[in-house]
Amino acid sequence: MAKNIFRDFEVKKLNGDMVLTLAKTFEPAAAAEVVEAAPVPEGPTLEDLKNEAEEFKRQWELEKEQLIADAHREADEIIENAKKTAFEEAKRQMDVSQIDAQKAREQAQEVVSDAEKKAADIIDKAEQTEAATQKKAFTEGFDAGREAGFKEGKVEVTRLIERLHTMIERTMDKREEILAETEQQIVDLVLLMTRKIVKVISENQRNVVTSNIIHALRKVKGRADVIIRVNLADVGLTSEHTKDFLAAAENIKNITVVEDLSVDAGGCIIETDFGSVDARISSQLHELEQRILEISPIRTRAASSDGSPNRK
């Protein structure tokens, strides 16, 4: 049995630490390794994700087709509205040009009428003054009975007559000048209005080029192949109507459509082995202007070169 009580001499005091060996270890046992089970997925499977992606792609294709169809429909509406707007604007410009031409004619007529009235008043006053002067001179000479007085009166009458003739001549010259200027303004206005109308029609009416080509093809002499030169904007429309051109002009064997930047929209140039037909809008407009200038009754400018203007 182990001793539990010790005497003083049996106990020895130690200065350092002493380690006692335990009869039993109290180290905690190693914890058992716990193996976690693989997590079981709770979300959608791979097959579900693929099906969802396919459904999204199909819905997107349908939406894309709908967007494209809506865009085409909106573009067609914009084009149709633009055509209507262009036609209304062309009609409005033609109406404005007609109104301006009517106003110009009325103003010109007022100027001519006013000039003629003033000239008639001056001539009438001159004739009245001449008659009064002659009567006065004759009366004074007759009453005085003196030859000198009669001669003086005659000289005065002659001077007044010459002065009146000068006034009448200047009045007539002024009248011609006013008429010439008015006529020139009217001709310029007619030419300007013609250019505007032709430009609006050639740019807004697509059938102008086809009618122009048919008219030009009928001028071709002899059976031959032809080359039609048109503006870039008219190449497609011209190519679509080649059969119509062949039917309209029986003497044409074959037609070739070529782009030409020198040809304005609506016009054309027909080339054959025998020559060419210039049916450009600018050429026809120039010919029309020359015809108008030839028939216009303007003589003052033409006669001014020799210094003796013609009178009407």
C-alpha cells in the first residue's frame, strides 16, 4: 500500500520542476474522418437547359422575322408617302408658276396701257398747243397788220412745232423701250416656267423616259441595231421595257441599254450605224427656248446694232 504520510526529514525540497509520469494518458482520441456525400443537384438538368436554349432561339427567330416584316412595311409606307409628297409639291409649283405668269402678264399689260395713255395725252396736248399757238399768232399778226409781227409769230410757231415733234419722237422711243423691256421680261418668265415644269415632270414621272425613247426610236431610219444611252437612274426602267421598245419601233432589230452620265434624267441618246438621235431633256429644252425666242416680237435689241430701232 502506498505511503500517504511523510515526516520532515523524509521530504526533500526541490528547486526545479519535476515531471511525473502518468500512469494513464488523457490525450483525446483522433476524430473519425467523415466523408461527405456528393451533393445531389436540385436545379435544371443539362437537357432542360438545351431545350430552353432551343426554345429561346426559336422565339428570337420569330421575333426577328416580325421585326423585318414591320421594317419592310414601314419602309413601303415611307416611300409611298414620299411619292405623294413629291407629286403634290410638283403640282403646287406648277400652280404657283401659272399664277406668277398671269400676274406678270397683267403687270405688263398695265405698263403698256399706262405708257400708251401717257403718249396719247402728250400728243393731244401738243396738238392743242400747236393749234392755239397758230391761232394766237395769226390773230395777233392780223390785228396788228404788221408783217414783222406775223413773221415773228410764224417763227415762234415753227419753233414750237419742232419742239413738239422732238417731244413726240422721244415719247415714241420711250414707249418702244418700255414695250421691249416688258416683252423681254415676259419671254424670260415663260422660259423660266418652262424649265421648272420640265424639270419637275422629268424627275417625278418615271414614264417620261420610256415615252421619250419610243418617240426617238421612231425617228431611226432603216433596220438596224441601236444603243440607248440613258441616265443611271433610268437604266433599270429602260432595261425592263426593251420588249415594248421593239414592239413600238418595228425597224429595230436589237437594243442595248448603256449608262451615260452626260444624259440627264428622263432623256436619252439613240445611236445606230447610220447616226444618232439626241433626245436629251436639255437638248429638247434648248430647242424649245430657241423656238420661243424666234417667235417673240422683240426688235429693239436686234436693231440696236445699227443705231436705228424699228418701230411697231
